[in-house]
Amino acid sequence: MNQTHQKNRSLNADEAQLVDSEANTLPLQHLTIKESKYDGDKSTFDPSRRNVDDRDCDMMERETLLAPGPVKLTPSWESRNITNDELNFKNGLYREEKEPRDRLNLVYIILMLHGVGTLMPWNMFITAKPYFVDLKLSVSQNDTRAAEYRDNFLSYLGVAAQVPNVFFNGLNLFLHIGGGKLTKRITISIIVAILVFILTVILAVLDTSGWPEAFFYITMISVVILNMANGVYQNCVYGVAAKLPMKYLNAVVLGSNVSGTIASLISILSIAASPNLRTAAIYYFITAIFVLLVAVDTYFALPLTRFYRYHEEISRQAQEESKITSRRPPFWKIFKKTWRQCFNVFFVFFVTLTSFPAVQGSIFAVDSNFFISSTYFIPVCCFLFFNLFAMIGNIFPNWVVWPGPRFLWIPVVSRILFIPFFMMCNYKPQKRAFPVLISSDWAYIIVSMFHGLSSGYYSSLAMMYVPRCVEIKYASTAGMMGAFFLILGIFSGVNFSFFISWLVETPIF
């Protein structure tokens, strides 16, 4: 009896020593406690932790540092078959003492790069307009069909690009094209886009002067295929970003305007250097191929970062707990919670694409002696200024998030005033049916800057708010739904711009 009492006192002393010397303890799974019959209070005693003595260190030194079998180039914890308890995946949730840090903003940069990739195809085809119109389709003035394609090239390009983009964006949201995994869909979409650009480069090298009509149809078919893939790609990228904190979804929106800024600068440099149209177009398309190759390569770097794995695991565990992995997401339930922000996303891009580039691209300088010459007025004041200030507007939400989700609709709806303002500027001066009411080039430039700034800022806020309106298990689907309304807004705005053109050219009164 005395021996048992003495033994318990010894163990109580060991417990006190464990509390006092916590810094000198290690979790040693290979060590055992000899006192297996201990009947004391187990709530304060962890049998897997004990003081480290020389004997324990000898045993640790004899342990194998690497697991048997071939070396795998995967993150360390995936390759060791470590249990969930050791990874802190306890109780079905991924747990760490604190959220891992996005080192060097690597995840943010990768998602921004994918934002660049989503709009790079469209921007490169627009930038290469002189190549299509003045070189490939300008072979004979007597060819009426080629003249038709040449005069309305951007209209045909817009229909061939936006219709399949909207359709496959929605199809990807509801039907999960390419399987349920976003990785598979993103990879296949980028590969298809790269193959289409390779075909476009081949067509640029070939002499198509003998078959301009066939060239036009091949180009339009390739644009349709390209935007079918791009619709899936863009929708999936927003789904990936929606699992992360708000600013990472904004990184995709920022990347899209970075893409436009790059295209605008390339266009201005092309005008200044006056290169061969064929050579310039080949450079445009090769640039797009390079960006897409980097995008698909960096995408596979995301799971190698602890920050991305942390949020991916939280999303996965939330889905498993709610048992939604084996059935379709409740789209109507998600829409009812996000419809206000989806409307904000739609309306921002509707107003923006009604004005830019269709209307602003046809506004000319009133003052012939303006400091920006007529050659550069539209490339600078329309394309460069809009994309540059939209990009700046995308950056602001990293520090300022105002207004909140409840009142965001007020400034979003008020942006509709930009449309009549641009209509009253020097828009289509040779064809307009009523006089120019705003004749100040400076007023146009300043308002154009605010147009781009507000477009970037409010589109970022709206897209950031969409996945935060639902539970984390539905965040990815909500992000993809926001991307669908983004494309729907672009499509609607592009088509509504034709009505604005008719309204200005038609003498109604």
C-alpha cells in the first residue's frame, strides 16, 4: 500500500515537472510509459509527452528520417502518410494555431496572372484588328464579301466571342463540364486556347490572299472555339479564388484589367514603331501563348503552398460535413442569397461595356491642336486610360472597402449617367443626328478616368461580396455564379451599345 502511495506521489511530481518545463518536452510516439496502471487524473496528464533524457535522444537518433520507398516530389506531409490527428485535421476540420501566411504573395500573384490569362485572348484579337482588316481581308476592292467582313469585323468578332463565352460560362456553372474537379476543367480549357492560338499564328504566316473568305470563316470558327474554352476557364478561376479571402478573388478582376493595360500599351507601341502588320500580329499571338503557358504551369504550384492548402481543406471539410459532395449544389438557394451582389456585378459591367469600347472608341478630339494628336487620341484617352484607371480601381479595395454589401447598389446604379454623358461628347461627329453638347476634351478625359476608376473599384467590391453571402461550403459555386453574371453583363453591354449607336444616328425629334 505504501509502495503504491509512493508511486502515485512520484507520478504527481512528474506531472508538475511537465507543466514547469513545457519547453523541454517533445511528442515522442515511440516512447511508452511504464506506469500503465496509473489511475490518477488523466485530464492533466498526456502519456505521449515526457521529459527528454539521453536514452530518448539515442532512440531518436536511430529513427529513419525518410519513409521507405521512392522519393516523391510532393509537399512533405502528403508523402509521409501522416494521420489526420498529427496534421491537426481533428474533428473533420483543418486546424492550425493561425492561418498560414501567403509568403511573397505567391497565391495572389498566381491568381492575378490567371486574371490576365482570362482576357488575354480577347484583348489580343482586338489589338490585332489592323492585321485582320488592313492585311488579311484587304486583298481586293471588288470582292464585296471581303469588304463586308472588313467593314464589320469587330461586330462579327464580338458575336463570335461573347455568345459562346456566355453560353459555356453558364453551362460550366450548372453542368460541370469536364467533370467535377476545377483542375481538370482549367487545364483542358487552357490547352484548347493554346492550340487555337498556334493555329492563328500558322494562318498569319501563310499567304491567304487567294482565299480571304475562307480565312475569315476559319478565324471566326477558331474564335468561337477559343471562347468556348475561355468561358469554362474564366468561370473556374473565379470558383477557385472564391475559396480564399476576399482580396484573392479581387486579384482575378485586377488581372483582367492588367491584361487590357498591356494590350493598350502594345497597341500604342505598334503605332509608334509602325512595324509590319503580320509581324506585329504574330508577336501579339505569341504573347498570348506565353501568358497561357505560364498560367497553366503556375496553377499546379497552388497546392504546394500551405496557405492555399489551408483554405482548400477548410472548404473540402465544410462540404463533407454538409454531405454535398455527391449531389448538385442548391443553385436557387445560393442565388437567393447572392442576387443583390450578382446584380451589382452585372450592372457594373453592363454600363462599362455599353460605353467602352464601342462608344468611347468613336469619340474624337474637338480641338485639333489638343496636346494628344488625333493618331493617339483614341488609343490613349479611350483604351489606355480606361484600362489603367480600372486597374487602379481594382487595387483600392485592398485598403478601402466601402460601401458595404447593403448599399453598394446605389453607386453602381448611378454609374448609368456615364452613358448619356459620352453620347453628348464628340461621338460619331460625321453621323450624329443632334449636335455635340459637351465640346471640352478635358471634360471628356476626366470623366473617362472616373469611368474606368469606378468600374474597377465597384466591380471588385461586388465580386468580393458574392461568395461572402453564403456559407463557406457554397463559396466556390457562388464565385462561379458571380463570374457568370460578369460575362452576362459584358454580353448585354456590348449588344446594348448598338442601340446607343442607332439612337445617336437617328433623327428622332
